[in-house]
Amino acid sequence: MQINVIQKYAGWVLLAGLAAAALVWAFRPRPLSVDAGTVSVARFEQTIEQDGRLRVQNRFTITAPTAAELERPVLKVGDPVTAAQVVATLTPVAPQMLDARTRSVLLERVGSAQAARASALAQLQRQQAALARAQLDFERAQKLASENFVSASARDQAALNLQEQQKALEAAQAQAHVAEHALSEARAALAASQGRSDPADLVAGRWNLKSPVSGRVIKLHLESGGPVNVGQPLLEIADTGQVDAVIDVLSTDATRVKVGAVVRLSLGAGVAPLLGNVARIEPVAFTKVSALGIEEQRVNLIVQVQPSVAQQAVIGDGYRVDASILVSAQDAALLVPAAALLRDGAQWSVFVVDGGRARRRLVQVRERNAELAWVQSGITEGERVVLYPGATLADGQRVQLR
């Protein structure tokens, strides 16, 4: 009888057991899906990441040596030039326009100069005649003195008179030259007010400015012709193949950088990075406001760049670059992804995936950068660590890798 009862309810008991097992399985904690990284041994580099800009090492500014009229430039930014090539042409400044009164004064000045010249020429002719008469008197007195018809004193008087007339003639000739120059000056003043009518005069007054070096035009201060002043910049020329980079870093980071440190400069996708070395660390800091509105003390680093021939074609003055400055390096370092680190009081810890469970383990971090951390103990090569562990992950919790 008892056996029959057990057989009668055995099926129901089995069904109840299966239902209970299904409920337990359905409501048990499921493994947490996580991302994992691998602990590896490789070279570790500590870098400072900042942006900067390229600049040409030697730029030459062509300036106007005098006040003049600049002819319209034929060169454009980017055009190549060679040493001693004419890059700008200056012509004399056009005269100012004169009013009727000033023009009348200039006309009267020309008339006065013409009259003075006529008077000087007449005086010159008079002195020439006086000199000829003195020459005849001297010859006559010399002949008569040789025949004892006149005294020696009369002959000497005639000689002195001849010398006096010669000096008077020289003075008259100089006065005629003065009158000629005064007339030319008056005519030039009047002609300047009328402008140039002969194109040959304009060509003769040109001043060609030549490039001191071979390079490219990197800036045009004036793109059209017009008047320029003394020392006014006209254009800039430089060799864009010889560039350096200016990178501003925090003053606290600048103390970690050494002269000669390797720098990697990135120009963007599709362009091979440039390599350089820190040539100079400027000793003076300056204040710069960050994007968050915080005042920062920054220092400029000057990086010497040696681009290849292919890279020279894609770089230019003022180009933005992303710089990675090498501060320190260590070969054969034990590396852990920086995303796996968790602050554990004054120490660091990671979650190691062990047998499907996350095990928390303390590690000793020597240095770290944006991607990797160099650890000295607490973990071994090849182990898998949880990346970006959240606050819900606990020691011993079951996990599964995505």
C-alpha cells in the first residue's frame, strides 16, 4: 500500500524538483560581461602630450629703403624665388598737385632765373672782351719795352692788368654756371608739378629689390601697388623646408624635459609624423588661459625638426602639430593597461580574471601614461585584467569576457 502511494506521487515530486531547479537557475546571479586586457612585457615610454605649431627657422622681410611708389607685385604667397631674383620694384613718388598761385610763383622763378642767366652771359662776354684788350695792351707794352720806348714799370703794369682780367673772366664764368644751375632748378620744380610725360624717365627711376636667399614667398604685406614709407614691410621670404616647432607646456612639466629629448610631431591623418629633438627650453614662462578659464604658467619648447624631402612638401609656417615629448623610457617593462587601474587608498589595484571570476590584486605602479602603466610587482605577464571596472564589480564575482 505504501509503495503504491510513493509511486502515485513520485511524478509530482519529480516535477516539483525540476521546477525548483529551474527557478534557482533562472534567478541565480549571472556573470558580469567585462572587457579585458592582457599584461605584457614591452618598452614603456613616459611622454608629455601637447599641441604646438611649426615655424620657419629663418624668415627675411623685404622692406622699402625709401619713400616711393610700389609697383603691383607679380608674386603670390607660395611662389618660389631664387637668390638675387627681383621681388619688388619701386619708383619715385609722384609729386603733389600745385594750386594756381604756387604754379605762378614757379613760373616767375623760372623767368627770374632766365634773366639772371642772360645777365651772367652778358657779363661773361664783357669780361672776355676786356681780357682780349688786356692781352693786346700787354703784347704792345712788351714790344715797346724791348725797344726802350716805354719803361719796365709800364710793361709790368700791363702784365698785372692781364692777370686781373683773367681772374675776372673766371669769376664771370663761375657766375654763368651758377645762373645755369638756378635756371635748371627752377625748371625742375615746375616740371615736377606737371608730372612725368616721358616713360623713359620712369624706367630710369626704378629701384629693384632682390631676394637675399632662395625660398618661397610666405607673406605679402601689400598685394597691390601704392605709396610706401621708409622701412615699410613689403613681403616675407623663407625656406619652408627648414622649420622648427614651438610647443608650450606647463612649467611643472617643463622641469621634466631635457634638452635633446626626442619629440614626435603629428600633422594629421595620412601624413607621416615628423621627428625632432628639443633644442632649447625658454627660461621665461608666460600666463595662458586654458579652455576651462584657468590661468596657467607655460613655457615654450623649441624643437629642431629634420623633415625628409617628401615631408617638406606638406609642411608650412604656422601649421598646427600634436607633439609627444619623450620624458623617460624603459625597455622590457611589465605593462598593464591604464584603464585597468583602480585607486585602493594610497595604492593601486586591478581585477584579474581567474577561473571565470574577478580577483582583486594590489600592484605597485612605477610610472604610467595615458595608455599603459609600468608595474613592478603584484601581477605576471600574460594575465588578463578587467578594463574599466565599475563600482558594481566585487572581489570574487563571476565575469565573462565580451
